[in-house]
Amino acid sequence: MIEFSDVSYVYGKHTPFERVAVNNISFKIEDGLVTGIIGHTGSGKSTVAQMMNALIAPTSGKVLLNGADINSSRTESYKTRFKVGLVFQYPEYQLFEETVEKDIAYGPSNMGLDDNGIKERVEMAAEFVGLSKQVLKSSPFELSGGQKRRVAIAGVIAMQPEVLVLDEPAAGLDPRGRSEILGRLTKYRKTSGTSLVLISHSMEDVAEYSDRIIAMNDGRILCSGTPAQVFSHHEELKNSGLALPQITNIMLKVKEKCEKQGINTDFLDSSVFTVEDAYNALLPILRTSDGKGDSYVK
């Protein structure tokens, strides 16, 4: 659905502050999937996010949506912003209306929907992110940080974009808040068919929720593929300032310890990147050969 073709972006071009943020990258965001984009600070992730909905245009190359160049005209760029919704890092700073309801309704109103259509969009989006009807009448500035984030995300969901791009949507939230926000977003994706792009520095979040991953380093694509394929490049990721998911590191240490005890651990490798994966991988070596009781690796 979204394709980057030989795209580069340079900040401050032809000035003493010139900096290449994205350097000749090409990739596709596949329809209906959750695509994770990972990379250390300054790797180009947020610049890529802004180019996805024509907020900024590439210095060179093309960004295509359904085959059309989204920067070919102002009209095309304007239409793209309704088709590709962008939620910034710390999206609560995007709030500005006097009530939550009006804030969520802002996007649908600009789309030219009638009052009934706007109301339906607001209620749908609020339900998906877990906002009650009572909260809709409140000022967004009276809410907690987690609730503000839900309001900002609901405002983008209310436009029913074809692609939803989220730049660090769970930044600053506690583990429970992260799990709830990301869980609701993936549920929304499954229900609506919307493609999700999850930009994050959290290996755990990307590993758990993504179908495919693009790893970036210094404005270039380091590697891409399924989570198992990407996390198999653990040395390259480590050298670029990225870490494996914590559970993967634990399992690699378990593998090392098991090998010293002569236990076959071919299945304990970097393809284990969620707690559920680890549980399923460990079961075969936790059971004794006669099936009576459990034998734990010390």
C-alpha cells in the first residue's frame, strides 16, 4: 500500500547545518499487516513517519500510496493525510479543543461529514481506545497522561485511515498502559483491516505486535523481514545500538547453560522473542523422558 522508492531526506540542505536523515531507502508497507520500524535515536524513524503522510516531502525519490506519488501535487498530499493517519510521539501535545468529543471530531469535521456521521465516528473511535461517554464531555487537559494519549489516537482513528502510523505510541507509559494501548490498536487493526506502522525503540513491543519489521541505522535500512528473521541478526543489531528483546537474551543464556549440560537446544535461539515463545520452547526440556514430573535446568 505504501512504497518508498530510493527515498532520501536532508535537513538544512545547502546550509552549514546540512544533515542526511534518510539515505536512499526503498521498502514497502504491506496491506493489512502491522509493520514495526525500529532504530536508535537519530536513525531516521520519525522522518520516515512524516514522509508517509506527506507532512514532509523527500529530498529525492518517491513515496507512493496505492501506486500514486503522494507529493505530486498539493491536492494529492492533502488527500493522503486522510488516508494515512499519523500519531506523533507524545500525541497528547496535539490536543487543543475544549472537550474530548470536539477534539476527536476535528478530523471527521474537516472531511466534510454531516453531524450524524461525525457522531458515529467519534463514538466508534472512543470505544476502540477505551474512553467512556462521560470522558467525552470532559476537557482533555483534565485527563491523565494515558487518557490524553487515547484521545489523540482516537482523533486519528475517527478519520478511518487506510494506514495508521504511530510514532512511539506507548512512550512514557507503564507496562500495563503500554499493553492496553497496543492491544487495543492491534484489535482495531484486525476489526477495521487498517494497516498499522508501529515506530518504536522498544524491542519487546515490536517483537510482540509486528508481522514484519524494518530495522534502521544512520538513515539506512539495516535489515527487514519477519521478527524471527530480523532478530536473527543480533550482532548487527547490537553494533547499531539496538538490543534484542529481553526474553531473547534470557533464552540465549539458557541455551548456553543447557549446552554445557549436554541438552539439545536447537530450538532455543533468537527466534524466541516473546514470553509465549519462550514458554513453548522450554516445555520439551522441562519434562523428563518418562513423562513423570518435571526436570528443571539448574
